[in-house]
Amino acid sequence: MNTNISLKHINKLAVPALISGISEPILSITDTAIVGNIDVNPIESLAAVGIVGTFLSMLIWILGQTRSAISSIVSQYVGANNLESVKNLPAQAIFIITSLSVLIIVSTYPFANQIFKLYNASDLILNYSVDYYKIRVFGFPFTLFTIAVFGTFRGLQNTYYPMLIAIIGALSNIVLDVVLVYGIAGYIPALNIKGAAYASVIAQILMAVFSVYFLIKKTSIPLKLTLPFNKEIKRFIIMILNLFVRTLALNITLYFATRFATGYGKNYIAAYTIAINLWFLGAFMIDGYSSAGNILSGKLLGAKDYKNLMILSKKLIKIGVVMGVILAIIGAVIYKPIGLLFTKAPEVLKEFYNVFWIVLIMQPICAIAFIFDGVFKGLGEMKTLRNILLLSTFLVFIPILYLLDDLDLKLKGIFIALTFWMIVRGLPLLIKFRKMFMPLSQNN
């Protein structure tokens, strides 16, 4: 089976994946922009959204790795022209992951107060964080369900339907945010930060419903759980465990970044919330091409087409660098207006503008790291991804963060440490990929 790796086909996969990918940070960014402009305690509300968003992102990224594992296995079987052998795997994976999500709700809900104290939240920020979390957490199982369905579609080399589902989720979240946060005079009271939480949960439920519809109507993959477990479930679980450790390390990085920013004061955590959400947006925009790398590398590996695998990697590197530079230029052009979109508080804007340039400089570096993340996930090389994240977090990010904190660089220190973290995430993957597949491509 020949695999098309033309730029046109890469874009056909990447652009819908890009649109569906940015729906995830758009949910948080919408909350951030809307909440940051409310009349009642906007800075404290913005800080609470940032803290809870970081914790929920940790949970979603840890368990949401099912998308990569499902996509990797399904795409390899598509490449080997043997899809029938794994048709029952997605339903089994979805059952496992949604069951875990319910356990997490049960185990975290009663301890929300203690959890957000670990992030240095206190007083009004702590109260808002707990209120916001105790609503938003109920969208968690629906989000994981949708992510697993997205992974199935990606394995089938289809990013179109995930894009439609994501657009529905993002648009409904924006409308609901405005209605529920600000209210409609005489009809709906202004719910402020709680309104943002309700809006996100409803949007997540809608996405899950449409995921069921498109998977049943547009594919031959069943959602009914059948036993015994597929022979690939063991490899799936090993992938998930490796990605679990990897994502735990990733979120330890974000935990330390958020904890330090919160410790510097409410203006700093508010500015950090804006900057890190824009960084997430850039990451998810690049993720479209990371997804294309995931989808195509898995299929090419399944077909043992190593020559085209090398060609694909070179194309993705060029695309990634160009995308990163474009994002940096756009950010530079709208440097001042973008801050005003999220808050009018001058003390918050001052701290945001002091660090946003670092976020922009990081974009091309991030692009390489994110794209090869996707490629290695498609190859099923989760152990490699795990080891590199452990190295970059514990031997690079945390030591640099503490060093720059001692130098009193505050938010600048956090984002400089994140920059070095990204360099160490990307460079080893690039080197290892060439060592693995350069000899094989020459013998292909």
C-alpha cells in the first residue's frame, strides 16, 4: 500500500488536525479572556482559571495519551492492510480510560481545597479555584472519551471529523461563556467564574455526543465493548504507562512553573496565565503537523517504507520551522493588542509584556520538539519520549528555574527555563530518529 507524503496530503491531514487541536486551548483561552474582563474580582478570577486550568491540563494530558496510543496502533495496522485485527481495540481503550476518569473525579473532588493550596492559592483565589474546579471536573470523562475517538479517527488517516467536532465544541463554549459569565438581563443571572465552568462542561458533553455520532456513522469501528481483550491491548497499556510517566514529568514542569508564578503574587500569576495559554495555543497550532507526523509515520512504519519515512521527517522539519517563525512574527505584530484582549489591569499587562517576547522566540524551537513528539508517538516509541521528558524536566528545567529564581528574574526566569526545557526535548529526538532510520532508508 503506497502512502502519499506530498505536501498537499500532509496539509490535508494537518490543517483539520490543527483546527481540532486548537479547540483544547481555546476552551481555556475563552475562559481566560471572558473571566479576565468581568466586573467582580477579575484578577483573582483570572488567577483561579489559570491554576485550575493547569491542574486539569495535567489530568487530561496524562490520560488523554490514549489518543496517541490508539492512533499509533491503528495506523500501523492500516499501513499493514490489516485493520480488521484491531477493530474492537478502540472501544476497549475508551472503556478503560473513562473508567479511570470517574475514579479521578471521586478521588479529587473532596480534596479540591488541599490540591489548590499546593499551588500556593489562598484566600479568594483559593475559593474561586475550588468553585471552578468542582464544576469543570464533571466534563473530564467526556473530554477523555472525545480524545480517544479522535485517536481512532487519526489512526484511520482521517482528521476531518475530529475538526468538525472540535469546531462545534469551541463555538458552543464561546457562546455559552458569554451568556453564562455575563448573563442576560432579565433572563439569566451573571454567574461569573462559575458560568465559565458550566460553559466548558456543556461544550465537552456536546463534543462527546457528536463523537459518538460520527464514529458510528462514518467508520466501521464499533463502540460496543466486546471481550476478550484484543491482543494489542497489552501493547496499548504499555504505551499508556510510558506516556503516563512522560506526561507526569511534563506536568511537574507546569506545576513548578505555576507554583512559582503564584508565589510571586496575583499580578504575576494572572500574567503567567495569559502567557502560558498563548504558549499552549501556539503548541496546539503546531500540533496539526505533529498529528500528520503521527498518522503518516505509523502507517509508513507498518508498511516498512523507511525511505519515505526519512523524506517525511525532512518535510515536517521545514514546515515546523516556517510555522514557528510565522507564529512569532504574528505575535510580535499584535504584541500590545493581544494583552489588552485578556485584561485591562495595567499591573498585569506590565508583567505579561515583560515575558511575552520569550514565548514568541520559543515558537520555532517548540515546533521541532512537538513535530518529533508526534512522529515518535506514531512509531510507538513511547519509552524514548518518556526518558527524554524525565531528563529535560529534572536535569534541565527545575535546576534552571531555581537558579533564575535566586537571581530574582520571576516570570522571565520561568519562561527562560521553559525555553531550555524545549531545546532538550527536541534535539535528542531529531538525532535518534536519524540514527534509527537513516541506515534502514538506504537499504529500502
